[in-house]
Amino acid sequence: MSLHYTLSVVQAPKVKPTKVAALQTEACISGPNQSAVLWADMARWFGEDIRSILGNIRVVPFHEVEEIRVRMGQPLMIRTSDKDLFLDREGEVTSPDKAYHVKREDLTCALERMTHSSVYAAEEDLKQGFLTLSGGNRVGVTGEAVLVRGQIQTMKHISALNLRIARNIQGRGLKILPLLLGTQGIVCHTILISPPRAGKTTLLRDLIRLISNGVPGLGLTGQTVGVVDERGELAGMCQGVPTYDLGYRTDVLDGCPKAKGMSMMVRSMAPQVMAMDELGHADDVEALMDVLRTGVQILSTAHASSIEEARNRPTLAHLLDQGVFERMVVLSRKHGPGTIDGVYDLRTGRIL
Amino acid sequence: MLILGCIAIIAGCGCMGLWSANRIRRRPVELREGLMALALLDTEIVWGSTPLPEAFGVVKERTDTPWKEFFGELQERLQRGESASTAWQETILAQNLHFCLKKEDWQVIRDVSKGLGQSDSTEQHKRLELVQRQLALMKDQAGIWSEKQAKMWSYLGFLCGIAGVLILI
């Protein structure tokens, strides 16, 4: 059975119609203004031209946008959950031919602003093809990779940026959390899988917060959660202060490679649950196997669109064959981001 | 009245001489302080991978006036979203009146702006090191000359005053 959660499901209490109506009108009044403020906030990462375009957007509400795509010589594009929209100089939606075409200066300027004029500080991230902005938004970067002895040294001639807007949607995790709890109320070793843009990170963030704070209704007491946030996306750390609420009992190791971070975390912070994003490297798997022997429960995500696909990815297949994970949550975009296709009990193969 | 006028002229010229002497004495001190600031910035970039706005903040905290104001303004400009190289050049234009440095010193310091923050840390280190080496040379030269010149200017001011008075009388 597929479960589908959207914000509206969480938000729609139909018991008191008058109150709801009042709330809705309030939302209507504050909605466009708030959207303009959020757009202006996002626009600060770009140079003059794109900044004014994003600042002028009135037709597209900010909360609908998932990505802002800036490709050299191509029209400026924003992606919502189901549409690609091209923008002209006035911030209006138009056809690709009439849209604003991105220039080299736009990309240079954007990169400069996104790194605070400090490309060297984002060196390690750039090698992996992304940047993390303060606030947890992630920017994908492509260009020409410079290799030294087969290793990527840096990225030059940046040709495209993809600003992915991070969302902090609370409440989704609560729906699947009961399925992830074992017999003694302990969180099972869980892996969340989905193709890109399906809401893995958002769901993981929510689960971390719930486990950390505890959910008395489910008999789950708060547990110490160690988060190894290699890409700085989960907590959105900004000079040691997390942008997202990850709960009272969460320790975040920011920007640390997962393989090293996991053992550091176990040694130093004694977590009961360890959370990390995007498992996939052989080193990560090796470190994970080591951590498992210390009695820590694992909560992680990986790229794969189905359980079969996960079994075909060599690194994940090894983990699944070893029976490391007890639960697998498969997410998709069938009904928008965050659609939960199914929760599997990997020990019995049942769908929960 | 005449005597008072004479004294005023001599005192005026003397003060100007002393002021110039003071400026000359301050130049090597400011160059040394600048060198230290660049070394700090270098450390922040290479070892701390600290983004420039934050790094400028650290340098600001650890230097004295007028470099404190210099890095303070840089930090503000970067936080406003200016690019590092423009901010560096603009700050030089805005702040150079508060310094006793010469035009050639500023030319070397301006070189820092070229590619500041735009490459990896090794490259940044190389550039900063080059500027530091040039500045160190200038500081050494300034150190040798400044004492002699400062002494000369402090005398020269009064002597010019006396000469002026003699001519006027």
C-alpha cells in the first residue's frame, strides 16, 4: 500500500471551519508577501541580473519551487514539483526563447556570492560537485574537472548551477516512525531509499528530530542521536549553529567524511542512534560495519528507486546481503515529493 | 608683535616637520603590522579554510589601528555581498588616508586583491606569500631610511621656519 503525505494532510483540521477560514485568509494576506521575502532571500546568492529577476517573481509562490537552474547560455529556469518554468527579465513566466539567457558573469558572480568570495573554503565540496549554502540549501555544480594523478583537484569553467531548496517539513516522520520501532521500542537499523528529489533528506531530518526528542505516544523515549553531516545538508550548520531543529539530544559532526566521522562519533559522543545521509561509498560501508559492532542503531539514506535497484548497487547489495538493515523505506515522487511507496521489513521481506 | 609672528612661523614649520617625521617613523611600523595581518590571513586560509568574511573578522580582532579598521571595512563589504577583489581595492581607496604608507606600498598591497578567494588554498598561499615577501623587503628598506629621514625632517621643519623668518625680516 502506498502512503502519501502532503502538507495539506497534516495541516487540515476540518473540525472548526470558522477558525480554518480565518487562518486561510490570514495565509492569503501574508502568503504573497512572505513569498516575496523568501524569493528576495534566495536572490541574494546571485548577481545583479538574476537577483532582480528573482526579486520580481510574483506568479510563482516560493514554497512550490524545488530548484533554480542556472545553465550557461541557456534560459533561466525554475522547477516546481511538476513543471519547468522559464523566466524573462521581468520575472514573468515565458517561453524558453524569450526567457533570460544566463551569461558567464552570472555564473561567476553567483559562485562568488555562494562561496562568500572564498572558493578555497568550499574546495572539498566542489571536488564532489556541490556547495552547501548557509541555511542548508544545496547547490549542484558542474564544470570542467581538473585532475591530478587521477584525483579531482578542482572544478573550473563552471557551466551550470542547480540550487536545490531545502525544506523543513515536520510531521511526516511521525507517520512511519511506528513502523521503524522494534520490539523493545528501539529504533531498527533503517535505510531510506529513493531517486533524487524525492524527499529523503527532509524525511531523515524529521526522523532524527523525533527520535532525539522522543515520542511519548509511541513509547519512544528520547535517544542520543549522532549525526555525521558530511555535506552540511542535514543540520545546515552555520558557524556551529544548526539551521534546522534536529532535537534536544542530537550531536552534529559537520563537514566530516562519513567513514571517519562514524568512528569519531562513537568514541566521543556515545550515540544510541547514528544518522547519516547518502550512503554509497565503499569506505562508508566498511566504517558502518565497524560501527554496527558497537551497538549503535543506524539511520541512513541512499540513492535507489526500488528495493531491486538497491540490491543491484554493489555497495548497498553488500550491506543488504549481510542483513545489516532491518527496515527499508522506499520513497518516490508519484504523488509529489515525499510519497512513501512502502516500508519493508528486510528480515522477513514483508511490507509493513 | 614681530617677535610673536616669528615664533609662530618657526613653531608652525617646526610642527609640520615633526608631523612629517612622525609619519615617516610610523611607516615601517604599519608595514610590520600589515605583514603580520597578511600572515594571519594566510594561516586562516590555508589551515582553517575559513571563508574570507570570517577570516577578515579574525584578523581585525588581532591587529591594531589602522589595520583594524581596514579589515573591519573589508569584512562589512564582503558581508554585504561584494566580491573580495573589488572590496579589497575599494577599501584601500577609502582607508589609505588613515595610513602613513607610500604609494608604492599600496601598489604591493593592492596585488593581494588579484584573484583573492578565487582559487584553491595552495594558490592563495602562494599569492599571499609573494606579497608578504615584497612587503618585507619594503619594510626593511623603510626601517633603514626612516630613522635618518625622520631626524632630518624634525630639524628641517624648524630650520625652514628660521630661514623663512630671516627672509621675511
